[in-house]
Amino acid sequence: MRPWTPQTLYDAKPWALIGIGVIMSIGMMLWSLSAGLWTVWRGLLCLAGAGLAIVGGATLQLRQDYRARSKWRRDAPP
């Protein structure tokens, strides 16, 4: 059984992934531009940042779709 997560933390996790991913990707690009060359590690960190942002966005979309189809949501009074 999974431990209970507070609603605010549950809602903030995808946004944190998106924020960290965007900061990592842009940071690595700016660092490489200022240094004048790409290294393997900067490229991998940029790719990892983009991956985090994609996972965060996909998580948000899946949660939105699930809540829209949820029986509890449909049965709730307006």
C-alpha cells in the first residue's frame, strides 16, 4: 500500500519536474554557448532536462484525462 501524499505535494510534482527540466535544458544550452563547445555531459544533462519536462507534461495530461473520465467527477454535483 502506498503512503498517503498531501494534495498540494501531489499537484506540485509534475510542475516541479517541468521546472527542473526546463532549467536544466536551458542552463546546459547557455553554458555550452558561453563555453563555445558541447561536451558529452552537457549534452546528456540537456537531454535529461528535456526528458524531465516531457515526463512532467505527460503526467499533467494523464491526470487531467483521468479526472475528466472519473466516475467520481461525473457523479459530483455541479
